[in-house]
Amino acid sequence: MKIIFATGNENKLREIREIMGDLTEEILSMKEAGVAADPEENGSSFEENAAIKATACAELATGKYAEDVVVMADDSGLEIDALGGEPGIYSARYLGHDTSYDEKNRIILERLKDVPEEDRGARFVCAVAAVVLPAGKPAAEAGEPLITRETMEGRIAHEIAGANGFGYDPIFLLPEYGRTSAEISPDEKNAISHRGKALRAMREKLREELA
Ligand code: IMP
């Protein structure tokens, strides 16, 4: 069995290879698999957007391989309670694609400057979708994508802190660590992150599905 993951992001691929490695050693990026799906992510939830990406990639992968193929994609973002759940599914494009994360993080802290501690709740969310393509069958005959969704709960900090991670990590405070998710190590983060948890949940779903 092969897994194709609909991403070009090397960090995600490394994490996926670590987590999914005991299902199969053959885990390919879209580029390695020679499929280049770039669908419009116009769903209204993380789950829908992950399913759109996995389905588009599965259509292109159909018929390419003799063995069973699982085509996976993820979609993730940050929900801030005091901003009514923003930036949510718009996390990557929030405040403009060309605005740096340093700038985005400063703007968010400014918007939340009068928000008391108890109202600063936030979470990272990740949905993972997987389309199982049985050998020799077209994508149209694959069932609905399997979906998992997990969160990492925290609070918006008062200051930017930490140089690990990416995106909104420097303003995301993990109360049980007393540090932001940019201040903990990558291994510590993978163990508790929304993406790590959603990928591990998908690994178990796939184990059942393929048994
Ligand atoms: P995507 O799922 O790769 O499209 O990521 C969506 C966006 O959500 C990223 O560009 C980041 O802005 C944000 N995001 C998702 N996960 C994380 C995380 O673990 N740390 C920081 N930002 C994240």
C-alpha cells in the first residue's frame, strides 16, 4: 500500500512519515507521486477543505499504481474565541497573504489588548481526510473520505515569544507548559499538537479500514 499526502510542505511530510511509517514505508508527496492538484479550498469547514484536497488529488492518482493507494490531505488553522472563531479556515490568508506572521501576530495582540485572561481562549484545529483507492478501481468508486479532526487548546498570550514552530505559534500559550507553542521543542509539540493527534487518529482509522 502507498500513501500520497497532498502537500508540498517538507515539515508536514516528515511528521507524517514518522506517524504513518508503521502502516507503510511508501509515503509520497504530491510531487513525488507526479500529481499536481491545486483545487480551490472553498469549503466551509476544516473537514470540507481537507476532503476537497484529498478528493482532487485522488482523482489524479487514479490508475497510476497497481497497489492500493491512500490519498490524504489536511487542513488546519487557529480559532480565537474573542474574535468569534477568526481566523479559522482563513488562517493562512488572514490579514493578507503578503503580511508576515510577525505582523499578523502583533495585530492580533493589539486587537486583544483589553481582553481579560478568562476570555483569551483559542485552539489550533486540524482535520485530516483520506480517500482509499483500492487497486484497479477509479476514484469515483472510492467511498466517502475518512475524516478525523483534533484540537490543541490554549490561550492567546500577551506577548510574542519563542522561535520554534511557525505561523501563530509565538502567540499561542499552552497553559500546562506556561510557554507558547513556539517555545516548546518540535517533539514536544508533535506529541500534543492538533495535527499530530489528527494524524494518529487517522492511522488508527486506516488500520481498521484496511484490516
Ligand atoms: P494549512 O493547513 O497548511 O493550510 O495551514 C493553515 C494555516 O493555519 C497556516 O498557514 C498557519 O497560519 C496556521 N496554522 C496551522 N497549524 C499551525 C501550527 O501548528 N502553528 C502555527 N500556525 C498554524
